Amino acid sequence: MNNLLILTVFCLSFAKLTGQTEKLIFKDLSQDSTSTSIPFYSGLQDYFSFRIPTLIKSGGALIAFAEGRKNSTSDFGDIDLVYRRSIDGGRSWEALKLLFDLDTMAVQNPTPIYVSSENKIVLLFNTTSMSEHDVLNTDYELKDERKAFVTSSKNNGETWEIPREITRQVKKKHWRWHAIGPVHGIELKFGEHKGRLVAPVAISIEKGSKAYCMALVYSDDKGESWHIGAVDENLTDVVRANETTIAELTDGRIYVNTRDQNGGSFKKNRGETFSNDGGQTFSRPIIESDKFPSPIVQSSLLHWGTSEDDEPNMLLFSTPSHADKRLDLVIMFSCNESRSWQPLFKVHEGMSAYSDMVKLDQNTLGVIYETDEYKKIRFRRINMKK
């Protein structure tokens, strides 16, 4: 019996589960090196390191984005936005290409969205001349704020439009920290807002390092213009929302899963909420969650499922699996619209951090993730029917 059929039976049998499994036991794929490749590694084209990987599939091409960090693994410094394409599902990769460079400034947070009606990739990203510490804690002029840009490709990532600045469309002036994604955004498939593009943003709303929050931004014209939607500005709850990942549910709601920057309660390093109106507002405050084994880290959601009878409708969630360390990347799944989560795969054993996922085809999942103390970004193909 293949994995997808087993998951279909499981989802039908356990759709009413609401709690976390007491002991998480994952199918271990971590020792299989035959299904992995390394699109980014220290020293490639003289970059010291690559971080913050994201993925999107467009036509027959798979595009992996990352921050190319010239001189260190630091989150600030001379950082370029780079990418590699694959036309064989991530088994091999074309040469590294530079997408955007601002001399010695930092270009960060690649957040791709696939627009299915136009076979178009929309890519959001940030630039900055200041470190995160300085953005949060020092006074600066508005001209020096973190800025936001958008670009797009209609030929599967072979070429890109000249990036356009959209800072005022997606960032309020009093927001200090502003970090789009970093994970793929989504195009809504259901309900009255079908076709809307939505992306998460980490923000801070006042001076100091304790004011992290998050927001959603959206576009109703295929990425040409953008608007600020739902905003979390609650500094009184236990969740200090930061990097966020989102997925659309089959009823049209958006499920929101966020990194809790301060860790919340012990073993509750994630926060959850929903949007019922296409990302314009949140339907309830963010609550801390104990459903996930995550440390304080960026994670990724993916909605898996089609109209095929033998394919389960479910959410996938990738994360390191130790509450206090970035170790052992795993994938969990939910077949009841995020109410409960079950273990699925152990993807990598050892150091692993930021990740993203993409559906390569009806049978194959692709996962990209940081590993080896940020010296490598690996990609793994997972056959869901084995």
C-alpha cells in the first residue's frame, strides 16, 4: 500500500483528532542520499554562504532562491539575491544566477508566489542598509528604512522584470522591522477572493527588540499593486509573532502559522490564527500552540491535495524537531484543516534550520533546507507513493 493511500485511509479514520500525538514517530528518509541534491554551498561563485532558501515551480522549471552572503553567515552585510533553476525536478541545477545586487547593501527575504492563470512568478523581497539590531534599537531617517520590492518572470525564471519598489504599499511608516516571508506566498484558489496573492510579513511596531508582530499583504491584480491586510499589533499576548507561513484551506480560510520569537511557554514555539476574508483581517487573536516540536525558527506550510480520488487533501508542515535546537528536519501532516498534526517524514538528521516545500507533481514533494552549520542548502525529492 503506497504512502498516499495510507494517508487517505488515515485522514478518513482520524479526521476528528484534535490533540498532538504523544510520541512523534517519523518515517526516516534522512539516510537516503540518492534523492538529494545541493543547489547552494559555501564557496559557490565565491559566496561565503547561502541562507534563507525558498522554492517555486513554474511550468517545467523548479526555481530555488537564496540569499548569497559574500563575507559571512551574518544576517547583515553584503548580501545578494540569487537563484538556480532545475528542469529535472531538482536532480540537477543550472548555473547560479544573480537576481538583484545593491553593491554592499543587503538584499533579503525572497518570497515567491506562483500565479497559475498566467504561468507567472511574482517575487517579493527586502533591502536594507542597516542591521536588524540597528533597525530595532536606533533612531534613523525614513529614507534609511527597510524597503520592499517586487519583480516577476513569465518565462519560468529565465529572465526577470526590473524590480519595482513597493515599500509604501506594504509597510506602514511606524513599522521598524519589515521582513517579507521568507517562504513562498500563495495564490488563493477558493471563494470570493480566488486569484488573490497573499504573503506574510514579519514586522515590529515600536522601538526595541520586544515588539515583533506580523501581518499579511495581498494583491488583487496579479502582483502589480499591493495592500496591507491583516495586522497583528498585540504586544500584550504571549506570542511575539515573527516569520510566518500560510496555507489556504478548502473552505477558503487562510491558516496562519508563525514563529514565536520569544518562545512563549515551554515547548510552545509556534502561534496559530486564521483569516476568513482572504487575508484582510484575522478572525481571532494569535494563540500559542503545542502541536509542533519546533524551536524558534522559520518553518513552511504546503497545501497538498487535488480532486484526484486517491490523493488526500492535507496540509504539510516542515520544521526542525527539537524545541531548543535547530536539529532533525521533519515533515508533519494534518488532514483536518490544521486542528491536529501527525508525524510523516524525517527529512534530515543533524543541524537543519530554514526550509520550504513545493509540490513537484502528483506523486512527488520537494523540500529545500539549510544544513551543515549553514554551509549547505540541500534539496530532497520525496516520492509520496513509496
